[in-house]
Amino acid sequence: MDYRGGMAYKITIPWIFFIQILALGSKSEAKVSAIIVFGDSSVDSGNNNYIATIAKCNFEPYGRDFPGGSPTGRFCNGRLSPDFISEGFGLKPIIPAYLDPSFNISQFATGVCFASAATGYDNATADVLKVIPLWKEVEYYKEYQNKLRAYLGDNKANEIISDALYLISIGTNDFLENYYALPLRKSQFTVQQYEDFLIGIAENFVRQIYSLGARKMSLTGLPPMGCLPVQRATNLDHPLSCLEERNRVALEFNGKLKTLVAKLNKDLPGLKVFLADAYDLLLQLITKPSEYGFEVAEEGCCGTGLFEMGILCNRHNPLTCSDANKFVFWDAIHPSQKTNKLIADHVLPGLQQLFL
């Protein structure tokens, strides 16, 4: 009798530990249920393939270093930062585009992208190239929630919605494609007023997705946009030098975004917003490329690297580089896959500390 009791005791203890370990494992895994993405071409994984716009890149040489070597609609030679962040949270290594009909709700349950290349906070920015405005990205998100509830039931769907990490990367086009390129907003706002106008839209957007159940967010600041190759190419006073005034605007905007993040974290119960600021890292890559294994920072890999992006960056261009890993930028605006990985590695520890 004692013998059997002893055996039972010996068997039970390891099982209890094993079950506890499993429970702990599943608990930590479940801290971030999905990666949900809003924004522009820095994070669009292919939604623009399915709308009537010229802001597309679903053709070679885009995607040549992507798994399978095919263009997906990502403005890159390979993967984007959200793909790497998703992988860093133990989720899938590729975040599918919501409008891609080859994916379904079961695949979107652990990650989905609503972003649209060439869009901005400002609806007028989306109008320039007829892409998806931010309000429409939110409408698609609401539709996604309905599909998720129909697929998993309300309780499970609500759990995914509140445990998901929302990556928001947007704002550069508002300045480069809209404010500095077209007369309307310039006639209405000084650049500082326009920054404030965009910050107001950013706040409303966060409050809106919060009201829909989002609780974990990462808001991305602007890059040193005066150092993007296409901006350097337009610097007539100091050819191929960074446009410092545009970098100052980016820093100013990021400072206002930081203030907004602190306000939202204070105002909205249960919300955690992380400010993903890669400005300094990108500036380091651009000013000291060799320290990170790059050879070229002032031009992109595709074509001359000074103005090609989208339809101008195509497989007929004989000047495209053979190894994009040597370039900070893939085309005249967008980072290479290697840079996207470095950005993801830069923000991941902060995200994991806050959300795991």
C-alpha cells in the first residue's frame, strides 16, 4: 500500500511541475496574440496590389530576397520590420495583407496588415495617388473584427483583439508627398501647424482603435527624411547632402509624438503605447554605414538609387545593384531588408519588455 502510494507520489510531482511549466509557457506565449499593422509603405505587405493606384511594387526586382524570391507588394527587396517583429514574438515570419484573397481569416487571426503605400495621417495625402486613407484602414479593421468573431466566437476573438500588438507606422508621406510637394496644405498651415494637425489625427486614430478594443500599441516616429536618397537628389544647394531642415521637422514631429504617447498612456485606462523611434539608428546607418556592414547610404540599390521607386524601379533597369545587403536603402525611399531587420532588432527589446 505504502509502495503504491509512494509510486503515485513520485509520478504525480513531475506531472504537476510539467503542467505548471506548460501553463507558464502558454501564458507567456499568449501575451501577444497577433501583430496588427496600420500605416504606409514602410509596413504595407501588399494591399496596394488590389486597388487602382500607381503606388505598387508587385513586380521584379522587388521581393528578390523575399522567401521564394517573388514580389509581394512590399516596397523592399525582402521582408519589412513588422515581419521581423512578428517573428520576434514567436508568431509567423510574414504578415499577410488584408486585401490579399489568397489568405483567409484563420491566417489573419495571428497577424494582418491594413497598411497602404503612399498614405498618410492626412486624407489629402492618400488622395494624391488614390490609395487607402487611414479612416478606411480602420473600416477594414472593423470588418476584420466581425470576421474574427464569426470564425472564433466573441470571447476568443475579443481576447485576440485585446492581446494583439498594433504596429502603426505612418507620417512621412504627409510631408514628402503632400506638404512639401503640393501647394494646398502649405497655403493653410505653417510646417509647425501642420505637425500639430497630424498629431491631432494620430490622437483620434489611437482613441478610435482603443474604443474598438486595442490595448497594446507601437507608434513609429518619422525617419531622418531629409536623408532619404530621393530627398538628397533634390538638394541643389549641396548636391547629395541631407536636407537638414527636413530632418529638423522630423525631430520636431517626433518630440510631439512623444508628448502624445505620454498623454494617451495617462488618459486611457489599460492602454500601453510604445514610441518606436528609429530616427537615431537610421541616422547612424546613414552617416556611418561601414560600422553596420553597409557600403552605400546616399543612394538606393535599385537603378541609380536617386529617384527610382515603384514603377520606375523595375527589372529593365540595368543599374540595379547585385547585393542589396551593401545598401542602407533598397530604392530611393525605402530601406533594404537588412535595414528593416536592424530597425526591428532595435525596437524589439523595448516592445518585449512592455508587452511580454
